[in-house]
Amino acid sequence: MQFSNSAPRHKESHSEPLPYKKLLTFFIPLGASASLVMISHIIINGTLARAAHPELLIASYSIAMSLMDVIERPAVLLRQTCSALVRDRVSFRAMSHIAMYLLLCSFLIGSVISYTPLGDWVFMKFFRADRAQLPDIANVFKLLNFVILFSGIRCLYHGIIIYNLRTKWLTIGMAIRLVGMFLAAAYFVASDKVTTAAVGALIFLIGMAIECVISVIEGRSLLKRTIPEKLEGHPITSKGQIFRFYRPLMYSSFLAVIIDPSINAFLGQTGNMELAIASFAIALNLAHLMQSFFSYMHQIVLNFYQINAQRVFRFALLMSLLPAALVSVLAYTPAGPWFLEYVMGLEAGSPLMKESLRALRFFMIMNLVFPWLDYCHGIVMLRGQTRIMVWSQALNVVVTLLTLFTLVKLVPGWSGSIGALAQSLGLTGEILIVLCILRFTGNARLGPPFGRSL
């Protein structure tokens, strides 16, 4: 399937040399950093799994994380927006103002939920949390509210680092973050202090703060040494231009964050809420770990599609089957139980291990679809058609909710597998509508392209 870009300033070429080595040099550090992100969540879940009642702690942490995802998602989008639009210091200053407003709003919303009765109401009504869990969930979320601030600042500077092809710094930042998290986790386990879910949130906060500092240092260095004050011909100069590109991404992200809380809410209606939520969380972390290396395919498109579209497509084709293959190894071979027992700390043969493995098998569908959805998102952003993502995400939500409702009524005993299948089918619906809209819009653009000009 071919896509074209009719932008007058960026003539697309399918014949310029683009060695696979260059693509790999750019992509591998991005993929490695994304994989390390998932390892950080495995460290947290593995730490909580060593508690006296792991299901309860993991469930409390997962519920608080689900709400954090709702509030954090607009901040995470700063990475894509900055990478796509910022080319000089003028555009960065406009981008920084947008980031400041977003992070301030996110922190205020999080603070209201953390320190007022609204938080208890949200967790009970939307996440079906038990009243006895509320104090632990609230303590987790108070720490996660600060994680959002560090995450947003980190993503802003990630955009600069990625566009300037300094992707190794994302890997370096994540590696140092993991060392800090591992040391913190080892301390809590050794001192027998893993008694509340807030331990997981504190480990997360330590790691995010470390990564944020490293990203800011490298990003500020690029602003001083490499990025010009004003790049001739670059059209982005105001906050309004950036917000027009960013707004559809934000709308789609708000739709997306409905999914995880909805899954937890529906899983709360199964026979064993703690087992269902915990097994889904563990399987989702493993599935994300396997696909996380390939979660920056959109950056390959943004930075190299206009140089040689056919080479980028072939590169995506080579990479697309690997996430599902990696999940199948864990789901259908002894490697899975071994990993869950010796890395995640689950008891061999326990109900939590069995349900986690069963849910992981359904996530193979998601891991097959995801690389191509991310590839299509790169095309969407390159052509400035970010409004497409609102419609595609809406269909994702509808399919997911319908699947959840149906499975909870028909097969409540499937436990965490209900969430895994629902999320996989929702993602499948999303890519189908993206492909259809891209096909029918053809060369039409709903906004300016912002690819690399070489």
C-alpha cells in the first residue's frame, strides 16, 4: 500500500540511498529504551509480587496506574509533537509554553484527586475498587502525580533528541533509570518493607526523576549547540500552530485512556477481582515488553519515509512479526513459567501464573497488529492528518467495550483473558479504520507535513 505526500517543500523520494544500517542505528536505541521502560514496570510488579498478599498490592497499584495513564497521556504526546514540529528555538519556545500549560493542568487535576474525597469516589465508581483498598490506592496515586510532571518534561526533550538523531541518549537515560529502580527495589525487598503498593509508586518516581534529569541535560545541550534560533522556511512559530496539530492527538489520547480503566472496571465484575486484574496486569506488561522495542516505528516514518518510502516499508515488514513471535515463546514454551517464577516472583503453578499465561496468549493478536498501526500513525502525522486518529481511537474504544461487556456476561471465568482479548480486538478495529481512511483520502492532506527535509 503506497502513501504519498504532496507537500511543495518536502518532495518525497523513493530512490535516494537509505542503508538499513542507518535505519537500525536510529531505531535500535529507540527500541532499546522502550523495552527498558517495560522492564521498569516488571521490576515494580516483581517487587510487589514478593509481598505477603501480591494480588492485593498489584491490583491496588494497577488501579492507581490506570488513572495516572488517563492524566499522563497528553503529556506523553509532547514527544511526538515536539519531534514532528520543533526545528528551531522559536518553535521550541512555543512548544514549551504548550507543555507548561498541559503539565500544570495535569498536576492540578491529580492533586484534586489525591487530596479530596473526589479521589475515593472515582476509584470506587469507575474502577470498582473495594473500600478497604482506598487508602493504599490513594497513597500510590499521590506519588504517581509527581511522576506525571517528570514524564512530561522528559518527553518534551525526547522530541528534540529524536529529531537530531541522538537516540542513544534515550537508551542511556533508561539504563541509568533502571539501575536506580533496581537498587531501590532491592533495598525494599531486603529490608522487608514491601507491605504497601506505594512502594511500587516510589520506585517508579525515583526512576522517572533520574531519566528526566538526563533528558533535560542532553536536550538543553542540543538547543545551545545544534539548533538554530530560526530555521529559514520552517513555518512553525506560534502556540496556535502547534496546538492545531496537537489537539487531535490529545482528543484521541483521551479516548484511548478510557480503555485501561474500563478493562479494570469490567474485570472487577468477574468472580475473583484481584486475580483477574493482577493476571491481566502481568500479561499486559509482558506483552508490552515484547512489543515495546517496536513502538517507535512512527519515528522511522517521520524521519526517513520521505527519503526512501519503499525501504522504510520493507524495514517495517521485517520487524512486524517479531513482537508476536516473542510473545508466543513466553506463552507456549517453558520459558514463560520460568520467567514468571524466577523474574516476576510468582509461585509456580499458582492460579495467578496460570491466568497470566492464558491472558498472554490472547495478547498475540495485539502484538501482530501494533507495529503496523504505529507505522500508519507515522504516515498520519507526516501528512498532518492527525484528525484520523480521533476516529480510529473511537472505534477502538467501542470494540473494546462491546467485547468486555459480552465476555463478562458469557465467560466471567476467563479472568484476565477477558481484558487481553478485548484490548486486542479493539486495536484490530483501530488499524482497519486507519487503513480505510488513508486509502480513501489518498494524497489529500488535512494539514501541513512536518517530515525531515534532507
